[in-house]
Amino acid sequence: MRDPCPDGSPTCKAGSSPRGHPMRGHIRRRGKRSWAIVIDLGRDPATGKRRQRWVSVKGTKKDAETKQAELLHRLTTSTLIEPSRLTVERYLGRWLEDHVEPNLSPKSGNRYAGIVHNHLVPTLGHVLLVELQPRHVLNAYKTWRDSGRRDGQGGLSPRTIAQHHRVLGKAMRHAVQWRLLAINPMDGVPAPRFDKRPVTVLNRHQLRDVLNKANHSYLGPLVHAASLTGLRMGELLGLPWGAVDLERRTLQVKQTCQWLSGRGFVFKEPKTAKSRRSVTLPQSMVDMLGKQRARQAELRLKLGPGYDNEYGLVFTTKSGRPLSPRNLSRDFRRLVHSLDIPYVTWHGLRHTHATLLLEENVHPKVVSERLGHSSIMVTLDTYSHVLPGLQEAAADRLDAMLANDSAYIA
């Protein structure tokens, strides 16, 4: 396609259609690797106002041009439906394709698609988008509470309905941004309330038991890494040796590894800028990683062509292939059940890492940076169970300090 921005300007007008009429769309640069495609849908016959559809694209300008051409082709072949005739089902399908797929991680995209296809569409899909009202959504919530399970064994939990609420809310916000709706119908729908699950963590003695048990299997290096760095499972499984500096005792979180049915292993950048981070390693983990590298070198020599670590990953199977997240979760669950400790998931190792640091009076800002949280408020909210103890310790330290001050009057 001819470069629509020969002068490098951030706003790019498209070319002409085969009939010589101006193509109804242009591209705007939003960030370093972010673009907005604006499709002109003409004027509303009732109000005369200009209607546009905005689609976000991450990647190169060429990616944005390709997406623009696809959208304009759908427009000229009448596959873009007039807003007044667009159903919720058709809109959600386009939203998944135009926003969710290019902008979210594959795992999140699959989750959103499952919510849309399994619950939102069957309940709300027949409603015209412009006629969607809060009462439709509230009735859907009642249906899901009463009989929302796909196996017919009752309704959905308040937590699950709250997740559906968030997905539908995001979709409707984009409908407003794309000029398909003037008012967001979700503005009149209160978010379902649910009790937050308590964060389950291990104390230092229980964690030591887990580490000792894990040392007798392939889980050992992974459990050590998870509990000493707080990395998410996908971040650990996608960690390449090129992102590890043993001399400087640091690792860089630059990609994640996920397994998707029908697609296999998928590597992707972390979803937020804060997730792309540097983590300082304790010396014990540096030693462990040195042994892990030597172990892989031995396997490479032993297996020869049978060893294939094509991605250069730190944690792999014996043959060098990426580890399955599902198998890792299963084997860790079995390990935990074999010990006399509270049940904790793999993600609980991340929670344990943060909790132990906070209990040692490490500043929450440092903990937040190690975890890759979007803000320190996320950290404080997630680990609020630790804060009362920290408050008491701070009060006692203040009392002790002032008690030794001659100017302090009791």
C-alpha cells in the first residue's frame, strides 16, 4: 500500500477507492507503537451529525494501514452495519476483533471471548445496541445469578458476574468512543458486589518446607525463583537467558509465555509498562541460576540434537521445550497437598514474596516495583492484611524512640 504519510505527519489520510471517490478513513499516531484508525460513517440522517468509528491498533504503521484497508473494505461491501441496525451481538463480535484481539494478551483475549460468547451474547445479543438500557443488563444479571452456569447446575457467583460487568462496561465505553452510542448504558448499572477472597500466603517456615520438598523434583528452581522474585508464572516460563545478568544480580522482565489451545506456546510482551521491569536477585537465586545453566549445558551435551531450547529459556523441560503452565500448576498442587501446610496456589508464591518483604519493613514502593504493579495503591490494597501489623510495629518503634529522648514527657 502507498505510504499515506509521506511527510511523516501523525495524521494520515487514506488514498482513493477504485472508483475515484475519497476513502472514508484516516490514521492518527497515538504513541510510539500505537495508532488510531478513524472511519467516517457519514452523517446521521436524523441529526445531521458526523459519525465516526475509532479502532486502536498496536504495532507498526504498516499494521495500522493493513487494518485500515480491511475496515474500509468491510465498509464498501456493506459489512459495517449502520448503528441504528447494529445488534449487541454484532457489535461485540466486532469489538473482540477490532479492539480486544490486537490490544490484549492472547490469554486475556480468550477470556473476554468466552464471556462474550457464553453469556453476553445469549442473554443480550438480540437487543439493538442503540436500544440497550440498564434494565436489560440488570435482567441479564438476574438470569445469570439464577441459572447462568453452562452445565445447568445453578447460577454464577457474584464474583463472576462482576467480571462480566467489567467486560460489558469496557465494550460499551468503546461504543461511545466509536460514536456508535451517545450515552453509555452501563453508567446506570451498579457494579455487582462480592466479598474479596482472602490472600493465602505461607509464613517463612512453611515456605522453607515447600522449598525443601521442591528440591527433589524439577519444581525446585522454579519454586525458588517464584518465591524470591515474585514473578508471575508466565513471566518465569518466558524468561530467556539473555534477560539474566548473574554478575549484576538482575533479571529483566521482557516477555511472558502462555499456552493457548489451538495455538500452542505464545510469547508476548508484558501487558503494561510497569510489568516490564528489572528485578534484583538475592545471591541464593544467583547461585541457583548458575546451577540451572550448568544443568542445561549437561543436557545439551547428553541429548545432542534431541535437546532443543530454541527460545533460550531459563526454565524448560529436559528436552529444552517450554514448560506447560497447566502441568506446572498441577504438580505444584500435588506438592502442597503432600505437606502439612495451608493450601496455596502457584500465584500464592507471589503473594508470599510480597507479604514477607512487607513484614520485614521493606518499603511498599520497592515491593510494588518488584511485582510490576501499575501503582503502589494496587500493592497496598492487595496486601492490606499485612498493614495492621506494620502499623503496630511502627507505633512501638516510635514509642521506644521517644522514650529514650530526654525531651519526651510521658
